[in-house]
Amino acid sequence: MTELVEEERVTFPGAVPPHRTRTVSSDGLGIAVHEWGDEGAPPVMVAHGGFDFARTFDVFAPLIAAGGWRVVAWDHRGHGDSEHAHLSSWDADVRDAMAVFDSTGPGPLAVIGHSKGGALMLQLAESCPHRISRLVNIDGMPSPRPHPDVADHQRTRLMASELSGWLDSRRTAASAQRKPGTLDELAQRRARMNPRLSHEWLRYLVSVGARHDVDGWRWKIDPTMRMGGFGPWRNSWSLERLSGLAMPMIGLLGLIPEQMGWGTEPDELAPYLPPGGRLVAYEDTGHFVHIERTAEVAELVLDFLGSPR
Amino acid sequence: MTSPVRLTHARASLALHTIRSATDARAGHPLLLLHGLGERTPATLPLGYETWPGAVYGLDFMGHGDSTIPLGGGYTCELLMADADAALAHVGPATIAGRGLGAYVALLIAGGRPDLVLGAILLDGPGLAGGGPVPGSPSVIAVNPAHGAPPDPFALAELTRDPRPPDYATNFARQVTHLSPVADPIAVCAVGRPPWLEAVVAEPGVVVSSLAEALETYAAGV
């Protein structure tokens, strides 16, 4: 069922749709780009987190644009309005980001990244330091803590279940579809991952991040994607690179643990910060710092970015 | 070799080739060959496999041979493991022999489907080492956009950079040795020993053997 029905208008205080949208080709794959602010203003690039999409910045981005910036956000492959790819990987996401950078300007650009988007931008900052002038990482800083250890026997059983579950999902991926529902039902489902965000906000996100088919609303995100996953990557590898960054950097941490959060503690991260790097920790705040404390974070980010001219 | 069977893995179409049919109806389970990085399924039965009594299949990984070349890359060995799982879904329980990259994927899928992989044979070949035990300095790779023929240059670039930590590989090896119904379910025939394979060889239940010995052992079944 892919037939669309007329969009339902949902509003949220302060939410502003992008002023411009465009598509960038990343080696042939269509990446949807959303922009707020004066097209001639200096760009600031904004990267969303995993299972999010660019329009989760519909309240935050206009505040940055009001500070004199051209805010350029994009949907990662398989997310939002970007094309659903055959394959997805961390390196491919970084490459897609570079395609958006290249489409925006050749010089160094200021960057804001949330969660996975923040971590992707840390990798981009190390691989292409000439392309990033300033870096804001919102609750996407690596944690030096290793995963809780488990006995080998338990590890084997745990891994068996994870692996077979993941392989089973790949076997059925060709026919996978997101589960349809009412706008409120999708908002309630998302609340399991975003328990601190209001129903009104999540309802708004459905209206811009889902499509309305004849049998109900479905999230646009690639149905072959699934939470979790596994691979050889270690947090320590990202952490060891952090101290080598030379551009001004600020990290924002929400201290209330959440399912989507990374659990990074300021004290354990501080020794790995690059010279001049700064951490700001928010008590009573979860993983979505820029949504829970939008105005406060926007003010801090604008101060950090400095004058756009 | 006849026209390949088309398998589906998510949005990709994979080519599964029948290299040789079973020598007789009672020949037992099949053998699945996984090629090395940049290679494709061989057109004829390679040297050394003549003694295998069952059917012999070969899978072209995504971006290789007659399988789909995806837009914009994004290769990981874990996704190729799911390619191999699509082949197992079609041929049923099988012994797997992998070359280079295919050897590493054989280890992964043997850990992921210990009930379906009746012995994993790890052989030398292109892409055996991957990117080494830890990642090198990150970079953003670029490929020739005009290149439209297999192998996909993204596969060649990405699957020579992927880190393969020894303890990650041994987790899969332990998965296989603990859960497989086959005695000594991993046979290492490779002479090359990148760190991940050196660690796997040291695991109990992993044997070092010739290809002929491994084929004979696994053809005998569980």
C-alpha cells in the first residue's frame, strides 16, 4: 500500500519547515537536504542521530538560522526523504555527509551533530580536518567504558541470539514494511525510544517523518534497517582519536540515561578532550538535549559559533 | 555452469551458481564456495574439489560477478555474511569453503548459523587480512563514478579497510565450536595468517589441515 493520502497538518510551537529542500547525489544515491535561513549566509552543517531525520531540527534549526546562519541538514541514507540504499555503513554515512558538504561550499564549515551524527562528524573531523572549522557534538561523544563483561558461555548464547535474529531479519528484509498506524499510534511507538519527549512533539515528528498511506501512517525510514546491530567497532578507537582534533570543539552531554543515549560521563571523558575542548553537562536532561532545552542549547551554540560574518 | 539462480538479500539480487551437480542422489550435503575479494564464482570446479561427492555451489557476493552492484557502497563483512545466509536458505545445510574475504565471511556465517554450516574451510585468497586488527587513520574514499562493471570499486576499497580484531573473530570461532553439530567444525587450510586468523587457529576445536583432508572429513557428515 503506497498510495498517499492528503497530508494532515500538524503544528508545534516554534516548529518551522525548511525554507529550501534539495537532493544531493552521493555516488548516485539521493541524499535529501533541508535548509533554513538566508541562502547567502555562512553555512552550518547539522547531522541527525540514528533513526532520526533532518526535520527533527524543525525547532532548533530556525533558532540557529535566526542568528545569521544558513543551516544545512540532511537525511542519512535510508532515513527521512533520502534514498533507501542497498547497503549502509558508518563509512558510507561519512561519505554521504561529505557529498553534502561539497554541495554547500569548498571551505571549512561549522558543524553540529547529535548522537550518531555527532560521532560521524568526529570521524569526518579527523579524516578531513580541512573541512570543519568548529564542531558541536550533542550527546554523541564516545564513552571510555567497555561494555559490561560477561562470562564466555553467556557471551556465546547472547551472540547466538543476536546473530540469528539479525540474519532472520535480513532474510525477510525484501518484503519488510514499517507497521502502519494512526498518527497517535506512531507517536506512542516512538515514545518508547524517546520517553522524555512530549506526545505533542512526537506527533509533530510523525507528520513530517512518516508518510500517510491509505492504510495508515508509516515512518519513512528504510524498513530493512533495524535497531542495534553488531560489528567489530570499539568505543576506544573513537576515543583515542578525540584528543588529536585541532578545531574548536564543544560537547554537550545529557546526564539522564536513556535507551538511545550513549551513557557518557563528563569525568571519564575529560582526559580525552583535545586542547581547548569543552564539555557542558545538563542535569535533569536526557539524550535529546537540543529538544528538551532548545532555547538554552541554541544560545550556547550560537555563542560558540561566534559571529556568522 | 548453468545460469545462476537469483537470490534476494534485501533490495539486492545475488547470483548463486551451480558449479557441479551431486555425483549421485545419495551424495550428501552440498558444498558452497565463497570467492575472494574482487573475484567471482569460478566457471568450473576448481582444482582440489574433485573428491567432493555432493553438489557444489558458488555465490557471487554483492558487488561481484553477476550480483547487484549497489549504489554508493557501504560494504561490511557482516552484510556479506547475510549474503551467504541467503545462499544457505536456498541450498540448505552445507559445508562452506571460503577464499580470502570469503574465508572471513565463512567464519562469520558459521558462527551466525552453526546449525546450517557443516564445516567451514578457510583458504588463502584476496582480502584475507582486511584492514588489520585495528582501524588505520580514517579517510573518505572516492571511486571512479564511471566504473560500472564488477567488481564494485567500493567493495575493493571498503573491504580492504575493515578492521578485523582477533578477539572479534575468536568470538565467532567459539560460537561455532560450542554450537556446531560437527566435530572440529573449522578447518584452516590458509598459509597466510593475518592476526584474526592466527587467533582463530589457537582456539580449541579449530584444526589446521589440507583442503583434501577437510573435504573428506566434512563430506562424511555430522
